[in-house]
Amino acid sequence: MTVPKLSIVTPSYNQASFIEEALLSVKNQNYPSLEHIVVDGASTDKTVSILQEYSQRPGWEHLRWVSEPDQGQSDALNKGFRVATGDVIGWLNSDDRYRPLCFEQVVKALEERPGADIVYGDYRDMDEDGHILRIRREIEFSRFVLGYHRVLYIPTTATFFRRRIFDEKNWIDTRYQYAMDYEFFLRLANAGYRFQHIPHLLADFRWHSQSKSGGQSSKQLAEHDEIARIYSPLLRRMPTGIPLVAVRKGVRLLAAGRRYSEKFLRGYYFEQFRPVPSQL
């Protein structure tokens, strides 16, 4: 039986402390048809030597990498997406990692849901040292929550795309460096691509001081607000100032209520805040 080929794209810059875990999390899936494309932005730490070492090992023929100056993470992602040859394409940042059986669960979900263009799963938060902090279960896809919630609830590290997304020339907008994933998902949703949540823990997301989510939250929120207004007919009609702020707060509260109530009714919070052994 032939299996779909998977391409994993990893943008990287000075993440030598974490990239080995990312590489191993792909390799240890033991998936039979795989390529892992690392696009490094000319790192000045030990990233390149780590990539060189692993790519020369027997059994690592799936690893392809380049290290050269780029225009940031969005540019690096586009480079990787353009050369990816897989039927299914994943986006794994260099400080995150996949969970065991991730690829098997993604491929099965796509086979069972031929109408889905993008699948996303659940994930776990971890700290800088890789210790698990909590489980993050997510909601079924909601265009309203995506458009107005303050938090992007679709985790890129647990998201996979069918090849047609990129065959049809959908690329990351390089104008954005902090909320590029949010803009990308909104654009895909507006174009009619179908998102599907799958209730499996697919990846671990790392919080640390150098990450954009951890250290650049204000810049990320500023881009998020700009993008939300671009894609919302309601927010676009509001004049800048108090009317815009008031309406944005109102719809943001509604979106938060929609997300949190679904998570509560599904019992996600009971799981999220109890101690989680790292081996789970």
C-alpha cells in the first residue's frame, strides 16, 4: 500500500538549543515517505553544525537544509513550502516538537475526511527545558472565533495542509513577522478552504524568553489587531478610535465566550490544569 508523502518545513534562526529535539521528533515518527526541510537564516550559533552532523548520518536521507540570509520567518517558510514535494505539508518551528504517532494520526484523519484541506490537532505546552506544563485541547473550527478572538486557537505546530493549498499559490504574507499564521489562516478560510480539528495530541509547543509568543507578545497583538480589521467587514466600517476599540472589545468577548464555553462543556479544563507526566 502506498502512503501519502509528508513534507515538514522548519524555519530556523539561532535555535541550536532546541533544533535537535525538533529533528528527532520528525525522525522518530518512523514514517516511510518523508522529507524534512529546514530553512535556516544564516544562524551564528551551532545550528548549522547540528544540521551538518545529522544530515550526514545514515538513515537521515529525509533531511534537507539550507542556511542563508533571508527576510525572516515568513520568507523562510515560503522557501520551504515552495520546494516541498509531499502530499501533506506540516509547519514545525525549530523550538517545538512532534508527539509520537503524530504523522500516523494526521494521515488517518485526512484519509477519513477527504473534504478537509487543513487539519489541526491538540498540543501540550512545555517550558524551555522541555518539561510539560499543561495539555491544550482545542475547539472545532469556527470562522467567528478565528476572526475575532484575541488568541489564535489553531496551533501551527499541530497543523497540516494538503498539497493543493500551495499548488494554488497560497503563501505566507511576508509583511507580517509576528502574526503571519493568523493572517494565513484567515485568508485560507475566506477563500473557502476547509479546516478540520482532530482530537489528538500532535505536538509540544515551547514557551521561552526568545520566542515570539513569549517575548514579542505586544508586537504580535498589534499585527493581530491590524489583520483582524482587514478581514472583518464589521471592523473595517468602524472609524479609528473609541468606536473601533469598543466594537473590537465586544466581538472579542463574544468570541472568547464561544471558545471557552465549548472547552468547558467538553471538560477540557479539568484535563488542562491537572499535573501532566512528561511521558504522556
